[in-house]
Amino acid sequence: MASGQNRSSNTLVIPQASQALQQLKYEVAQELGIQIPQDGYYGNMATRDTGSIGGGITRRLVQIAEQQLAGNFGGSNFR
């Protein structure tokens, strides 16, 4: 796939979140010691590395959501 092309069918509910998600991706990669290609082409990266970045992003997003829920519900346990 050529640089800059995106085959993802995912659409953001809030399009303005795109920049924040990109920043999160770079933060997680840096924490894991993984270098993201400057040209945006991930085809030469190891699957293990891209999976680690995706997993780190997911963990961080879940953590953010849990913190927001705890704040909205006064920290009560509603499970």
C-alpha cells in the first residue's frame, strides 16, 4: 500500500479526535521503545510491534474511560 493511503473503514464519532489519537499512538510507541516510520507506511514494521502499540492504545483508552466513569458516578461501584 502506498504511503498516505488508508484502507480503514473505521470512522470516528468525533472527527476532531483524530489528532489526539495520533498523539496517543506516538506516546505509546515511545513508551514501548518502538520507532514509528516517518513516512507513515507500517508495512515494514513487525506485527508484534504494531500489535503492542494497538494494545497499549486500547489499555490507555479503557483507563481513561474508567476514570471518567468513576468521576461521573462519584466513584461508586456499579457492577
